[in-house]
Amino acid sequence: MGKRIKILFLLVLVSFIFANPWQKVAEYKGLDVSFLFYKKANNSYNGIVLKLHNKNEYRIFYQFELVFQSKLREKTELVEGYLNPEEIITGSNYNLFFLPFKDSTTISHLGLQKIKVVQESDSD
């Protein structure tokens, strides 16, 4: 019985290591946008954390509207910034953590609109 538990533990550990909890929202012109949903973010509200990955070999400027929808409400947040080649950013240090509804409203849909990705020139 002990051997089975060790094998099961190893399988769970391997799946945890290789599991990707991030859900892809969009990929546009080499910008990969993924998110994590937190049902109890900040101990009271639904929250979203974005992860941005510049898959290009050059620096980019990105800008888009993040759209949060519930059954009765919708809210948008402007997200913009710069990413170096192959750079990945996430979390509140980069203003990528959102608590869109300040009550018990549940986020039912998440989307992007007005996406803009521009290659930065060397002269900037």
C-alpha cells in the first residue's frame, strides 16, 4: 500500500509542476495575454491577474481595454506599457492585478478590445 501512495504522490507532484494555471485570453502581433482568476481575491472580491509575454525579438508598446462582464454590469480598464524582447510581466507590481467590482458581483466574462501592439523604433 505504501508503494502505491508514493507513486500517486509522484504523479500528483509531476502534474502540479507541469500544469499551467494561466488561461490565454489573446495573442496579437506577438503579445501573449493570459490571466488567473481569483474568486476570493483581497479576501472579498473577484480578482484577475494578467500575464503579458512579448514573444517578439524587439521592444513593443502595447495598449488594450480589458473588459470585465457580470450578468448585469460591465467595466473596462485601460492597460498599456512597454515590453522588452521575450519579457514576461505579471502582478500588481506592473498594474496587472484588477478588482473590477467592489461588491459581491461575480466576473462572468473577460475579454480584450481595441488591441494595439507597435514595434518601438531604436531612436526612442
